[in-house]
Amino acid sequence: MKIQTARRMRKVAPSAVREILKVAERPDVLSFAGGLPAPELFPARELSQAFETVLRRNPGAALQYGITEGFHNKMETINRVAYGFRNFENYRLRVKVLCS
């Protein structure tokens, strides 16, 4: 099956990260790249139990997209605290402190 994309996509360069991940997935490659833990270390059984519990209790809320609780308040706090910053770097650092 050939996937058809817009002509403008022909000019888009491949993602370096995506290319690294393609190589890291090969069985003959031992990758030390961050973010690629060994699949056998995933807590699959525990996650399955947690998913089952959440889906049994409130499937509608678990599967619905929506704003994260508290996110709006955090944005309001950042805006209030950062009001008046004239230097973007100082503003960025303030946001980083508030969101850490």
C-alpha cells in the first residue's frame, strides 16, 4: 500500500530521531539511546491491572480528551507571576521554576 502525501512533504527532511530509532529497533543492534528501555522490563501485568481498574470505574472519563486538572490554574499563575517581564529569558526561567 502506497501512502499518498501532499507534494510539499517531499521537501521535508527526515527526522534524525526517527532515523536513529529505526536503527535501534534492529535485533542486531544494542542501543544505549535514552528512552529505549528493554521491553521485557515493562511492568505489563501491573499496567494491565491498573488500566482494567480505571476502565471499569469510569471508562468515559478515562478515554475522553480534555484539559488536565490544574493545568488552567498553573497557566494563570505563570501569567500573573510573569507579568511585566521584559526579558524573555527571565520569563522562560520563571516558567521553568513554576513548572518543575
